[in-house]
Amino acid sequence: MYLSVVKDLFNNEIVAYQLGERNDNELVLQTFAKAFAKQKDVTGLVVHSDHGFQYTSHTYHDMLPKVGAQISMSRRGNCLDNASMESFFSHLKTEGLYPYDIRNLVETQSRIPKNGSSVN
């Protein structure tokens, strides 16, 4: 299972996320489509990511400038540049996923809160 997330660093809100069985460009593009549907005007937005293949693709680099967003990338191999997301994924895995015997996409989706609700 793969989780693509857009996080607002101003207020630490998860703006949009997409869960999928493949870690590909489509997963990332669908996540941004959800985020842009919520916030129509993203002119001047700075979108930070690591150097994953999805974020270095031509499709990604074409999509963001079209909506007026700027691309920012971590230094190659330096997880500290993306510490906020690294921390988010670490907490999600250790507190929300690893303690449970998750076997498929439906069970994974049931463990990830929707709209700020909590999961017991």
C-alpha cells in the first residue's frame, strides 16, 4: 500500500491524501487534484518534496507551474530537508498501522482517519 499526502506546513493540516496499490505518478497527481479541488487558487504556493521519481517526472514538473505553484525539492539523500513529512509518516506507521494486522487495501483505509476523525 502506498500513501501520497499533501500537508500544509502553516497549520500542519493534511490537505489531501490518496491511498493506492502502486507508487506511481498517477497516485501523486490524484492527490494534488484533490488538494487543488479544495483550494482553487494556489498561485504562489510552494510545493516541497523529496527526489522520488514521481516528483522528478515531466508530468509533475508540468502540472504545478500550470496552476501557479512553485516546486521545491530536498537535497538528494537528505531526509532532514523533508523532516515534517518524514515525521508524519513515522507516526502514522508506528501508531496507526504497525500495531494492527492489516492484510489489504480496505483494512488499510479503515485505519486512516477521514476528515480529522480518529480511529480507535
